[in-house]
Amino acid sequence: MAVIEVEHLVKQFQSVKKEKGLKGSVKALFKPERRTITAVKDISFSIEPGEIVGYIGPNGAGKSTTVKMMSGILTPTSGEVRINGISPVKDRKRVVQQLGVVFGQRTQLYWDLRLGESFELLRRVYDVDDRTFRENMDMMNEILDIDSIIDTPVRQLSLGQRMRGDLAAAMLHSPRVLFLDEPTIGLDVDAKHAIRKFIRQINQTRGTTVILTTHDLGDIQELCKRLIIINHGVIIEDGSLDELVERIAPYRELIIDFYTEQHVEHPRAQIVRQEGARTVYRFLKREITAAKLIDEIGQQAAIKDISLEEADIDDIIRVAYHGEA
């Protein structure tokens, strides 16, 4: 059974249209003109246990709204969400026991307490027994080096340290599903590496299902085998990263440095540019292998050096968002 099921989910918000100036403010106060904004428009998908799924899209696409509905923070206008067969709307308390949630720009830690005291309070909130708590803390320390910051007040933690604390806090009650909303935003390279290591390890050792929203293409490349792409509240892509790359950018580029300036053509490759003795070829992966292309070009002219370039993930995501090459 799917661990997460989303069926025909819709979320609408009411807003007041305000005109400029004092007159507009008075009109909005006494005769407000309301309009309906649909943030999420009839989306459906399911996620299997143990998947790491990138749920991505541009700003305002509906990502965070969907995550908040899946975690029970927001109530859908229509449609249904089920976590392990349970509705967050009908039985939020049971669902919360199975979820860990981390929002990159917010924290569930207690600002004026030491990090360790925050963990103790959360242990009581989730009613975690002593043995489970110790085992989880040992694992979080092994992955995230929590002991080095456990006596530090939360307000004194750096952004990267606070994120480590939030991730550990989200795993204290052994959730089966972990929602991560922009977990690496604003972090340096070392902190990003630690967060990605954590995500991989809890997925591999505990089978934790991870739903990751991010704008960081490094997160996508290193962690996600499946992508769900949302734009304007509608899912526009849902499939494996490899399939998306193959469909949107089914080509590779072969860069050949000849010993002398050459103009060597090939029927299954397009010359995209020439710079002195260097020629760049673009070819479809399904039509010819790089090895065969190199061999056949090499029969026409001596090759000094070669390199291969895949399509850039940034360009692939941009094409998926906007439908532009």
C-alpha cells in the first residue's frame, strides 16, 4: 500500500482586492471585493514506502501548500490525503505520530532553551519512551554530531547547526514519513553535505519515506530518483529523474580536440560549434553511442582528446517549468 495517497486535492484561499490610496483602503474595509485564489488545482499522486521524492516547482507553484495539507497543517478545500491510510483532516493526532516535518525557514525548537532541553520537551509531546529516545539520539549524534551542540541555547546556534537540530527533532519519534521543505536553504557547502548525508542514511537504514521540496539542484541530483514537478498549482511532470532527462534532453555533447583544425562531419551528429582544432558535436543517445561516434570520427581524423557532457539539470528543470528550450 502507498504510504502517501493524494486524490484530487484542491486548496483555495480568499483574498481582498485592494485599490490604491485612502479611498481604496476605506472601500476594502467597508465593502471588500473578495476573490478566490486557487493555490492547488486538482492534483493526484501516490508515494511508495522508502521513496525519496523531489516535489519541486518555482516560487508560488503550490509546493508548500501541498506539504501543509499532507501534514495536516492546512485543510483541503476538496479532495483527500491519506498517510498510511489515515486522513490528516479526520485524525490528525494519529497522522502526526507518523510524520516528521522540517521547514527550512521555521523551527520547532524552543528559542530560549538549550537544544537538549528542546529534545526533552518534544520527547514528552510525542510520548517517546526512554529506550527509543536514547536509540534515536545516538543515531542522530552519529549522523549529525548533535553532542557538540546539545548544550547550546537554540538562539545561539548558527543556521546550519539549527537545521541539524531540527532534523534530529523531527526524527525523535521514529516517523515513517519525513517532509523536508527547503532544508538546505542558506546553508554552506559543508552543512549541505551533512544534511544530504542524513537524508540518505535515514532512508537506507530505516526505510524512511522522504518528500523533499527544494530549489537546490544539488539536492535533486544527489538524493531524488523521482521528481514531481508542480507549476501554477498543477502537476506537470511525475516520473524518474532519468526518464525526465531522457525525454526533455535526450542528447549528449561530444567535445573532440583534433591535432589540427578539422571539419569532420557525421550523419548522426550535429556540429554545434568549432573553435580552432576543437569541434563540439551534439547527438541523440538513442541513435548512437558515444564510443561508436568517437570511433567513426577517429577513422577520418586523428583525435588528441575527448570529453562528454550531459544536458545540464538546471536547463532541464527550466524547460519543465516553462516549456522553453
